[in-house]
Amino acid sequence: MAQRAFITGITGQDGSYLSEFLLAKGYEVHGLVRRSSTFGTERIDHLYLDPHLESARLFLHYGDLTDGNTLSRLLQEIQPTEVYNLGAQSHVAVSFLNPIYTADVVALGTLRLLEVVRQLDQPVRFYQASSSEMFGKATEVPQNEETPFHPRSPYAVAKVYAFWQTLNHREAYGMFNCNGILFNHESPRRGETFVTRKITRAVARIKRGLQERLYLGNLDAERDWGFAGDYVRAMWLMLQQDEPDDFVIATGTRRSVREFCEAAFALVNLDWEQYVKIDQRYLRPAEVDMVEGDASKARRVLGWEPTVAFDQLVEMMVEADMELAAHERTLVDAGLKQVEWRQGRHD
């Protein structure tokens, strides 16, 4: 039987890399997309045009993790062999502003999906995107699969609920459910409101003369940053094992937001301290000061290793945003010339 995957959050950073990965392996891929007045498929549009993926199949379906009826109908029709739950309201700061919606999507959305999967006629392998944010005010460094959770945001609390529901369904119903406790993973496809992409986007725009300042919150927060493309490979590996289990996925090194700024600005020969300013609005009500993952279990059991180092990741992101800013600069200059031409005609 051909492998058929169902991915929530397919239009996000992880969903796009996972889709590429699975399509290259010959999967039929189905993705859940929320209906909106504008298209949000930029991260996966290229998959329809990739000549190397002509034999693969990609299908998008409108739906939402808050709508259990639609989830049930879709999965009954698709009959997937693997389900990857990547969909979420994943912005930590936004979760403080919209805690109930965050819980509905992240926590109850996972439960809705688990219940649908449980009732399918054929066995399904289920991946739940858990997060290092669950450790929060961690009692030890680095954190591994045995480290107690101490969530410090509505998003993290909702992820803890989803983690335990995934594990409980595994133990109660014998489902093949895996939690991937992924530490921070970035890429040029990262959303622009997330701190790493906010930094690299600003670096490029400042270098191109399109922006003057970058406003950030806590520069001392330390994170374990890896490459998203590496991390989706770990997701797939979890579902290929003989037995389901939970795994920390991380690089095992941590850097501060300040260090990320230093590295990013240095790539374009700028002094970050001249451009970065602190804005109190970007400070969390409850901060997570330090996270660092111990992925020893994933290395041992899955044979997984990260392939992109921190400096390579920063360079990859800055280069991509420099190209984007160059295009933006061209459009701005063209617009200015158009304005000058029009003014000249009327002078």
C-alpha cells in the first residue's frame, strides 16, 4: 500500500519542509489549510512546479483544528497511513494575548485529531509536534525526555496538555503515537514575527537602506537553535520505528538572542549595537531564560544527527533575506522614479 500522509500546518515552516521530504520519498501528501481571504501557500507553491516530484501527489483540504466534524470527514476520505500534527497557534507572545484560542487549537485541536485517528478503520502512525517551551523554567540543563515540564506561557501549557493526551492515547488504546519534543528550529521560511527571522529580515533591510532600527525584547534569552530541514527528518524517523516513543530533538548547544544578532549583523559588516534597541513591549510576562536539548536518545535510537551548525543557519537566513531585500529595494526605487517622473510632468 502506498504511503499516504496527512499534515496539519502544512503551509507553515515545518509543514513545507516535511512535505518536500515526504514527496521525495514517494508519499501521497494531504495537507490541512485554513480558509482565508488571501492565499497562504507561498512556502509550498514550488512543490507543484518541481520537476523531480512529478510522480508525487500533493492535495490541500480546507479545514481547521477547531472543527472536529471536518477533521473526521477528511480523514475518513483520505485514510492516511501517517498523520503529522504540526498545526498550532505557535507564537508564544500571541498566546498571552489570545490564551483561549491558543488552547482551543493547540490543546483541544490535538485531542480532536487523536479521537478521529483512533476511530479510523486502519491503524495510523501519529506524530505530535511537542515543544521545548514545555520545559519552561527547567530544573536542569540540558533537558531530556525525563526532565519535568514547567510551562511558562499559554502556548506551552497547551502543548503540555497535547503531549499527555498523545501519550495517554498511546497507552490507553495501543495507538502508534510519538511526541517529538523539538527545540527551536529555524530557516529562511520562518515567519517574520519570530525573533530569528525578525533579526535576519531587519539585517537585510537595514543593509539595503529600507529600515533604520530593530526593536527586540530580552537579548539574554538563550535557545538551542537548529535547522528546520533537519528536524522534519527526525519526525519521519520516529514513525518508522518498531515501537512508538517520545524524543527530544536538539543540537545540544545554546546561543543567546544577542549572539544571534552579533552573528547576523557581522555577515553584512554592520555593528549590531548601533541598530538594535530594546522595546518593553517584546518582553514576555513570564520569560523562559535558557533551554538546551539533549538529543542522545534520538541519536542512539533513530540514528538522527543535525547537519546544519548555528553559523551556517544564520548565514543561510541572512543570504535569503538579502535577496528578498534586494528585490524590495528594486521595487522601492522603481516607485520613487515613477513618482519623480509624474512630478516632472506636472511641474
